[in-house]
Amino acid sequence: MNPAAIIMMIVTILLVWGGLVASMVMLRILPTPDSDEEHETLSSQKAEVPTR
């Protein structure tokens, strides 16, 4: 393989693994909604939808 292909391969690998690491970090940092809050939100959204 020529040097340009090796450099491009390294950049791509770093991009993919970096995205994986960043998503794992953000999943740990961001708060997750409680199941009660999520259930209330879904219930209120269903109630707002008009039925025929």
C-alpha cells in the first residue's frame, strides 16, 4: 500500500473509534429520563392526538 492509503486508513480508523468513544462518553454524561417521566410524556402526547 502506498503512504496516502495508509494515512487515509489511519484517519478513518481514528474517526470511527473516536466517534464510538465520544458517543459512549456522552451516554454517560447526559442524564437519562426516569421511566415515570417518560411514561407521563408518552401519555400526554397520545392524549393530544385527535381521533376520528
